[in-house]
Amino acid sequence: MEMCERIKSLRKKKGYTLKALAERVGCTDAYISQIETGKAVPSISILKKLAEALDEDMRNLICEEKRVDKISLTPEERAKILYPGSRIRAELLVNKISNKAMEPLYKVVPVGEGSKGVHQHEGEEFGYILKGSLELCVGDQKVILHEGDSFYFNAQRPHSYRNVGDKDVETIWVVSPPVL
């Protein structure tokens, strides 16, 4: 079952109309309808609000936990993620996240976009630059990474990133433990 179908099923199970769920989430009923039909992909902030309104773990909205833990995924099977307030997008490279020690993502950072501030959290981060140029700041270190470069750091250190090139940055980005 796709994320859009899970959201619709949970909404109906709770007895919410599109309008009632939209009011709880803080968006329009038309937007909820687009999410449920797969015409719109919700941002992480909307996903969190949907999960709260539906009394469901956000991870279960993204990935169906009852599915067999597949060892491979096609691009069509991957959960799509949009970052709030930006055009940054990602695809979750595993079908279940709750039983994983890592959160592997295919992440695209459009020209001029970035982390919108400095972040810190438990765990570690690793990445590999497939295309483009990414400025990464970790603590007092600043590096410009290019195609073929990789990075690894303790995520408890303040960190931020931004695309400093003239084309989209494509990465494989792994966070451990998962933060979704």
C-alpha cells in the first residue's frame, strides 16, 4: 500500500472528512485530496501533522511496516520526501525505517538551496556526492565537495550545507540513527 493510500485509509478509519483532517493539519481539503490521490507529496512538516492528527507514527505513513522487509527497491517504490520551506527532495532507499540503524537517502539539493540553518542531533552522517558542488560546514570546518567526494561526521557537531554550484547536487546521504 502506497503512502497516499495509507493516509486515506487511516482518515476513513478515524471517520474524518477531508475538511476535518485538513483543519487538524492546517491546510486545505484540496491539498489533502491531492496527497491521498498521489498528485502531491507532503513536506516533512505536513507529514508530522498528518501523523499526529491520525494518531500514527510518521514512519508508518512513509513506509508500510507490515510489508516484507525487501532487500531491494525500484525508484517507483521509494517513499518521496520534501523538506519544509525548500525545494530539497529525497527518496528513502529502504522500505522500512523503524527497524533500521541507518536512514539512507537519495537527496537532491537544487541550486541555491541548503539546510536553512545549523543542525545538531544524535548520531552520525555520511554522504557521497554523485553530481554538483556542495558546501558542508561542520563545527569550524568548511569544505566544498564535488562529484566523487564523500563526507562523514558526528552529527552532534553543528552542521549545515548548501548547493554552491550551478546545477543540482545529487547525493547518497546516510543518517544513523534514523531521524525520520
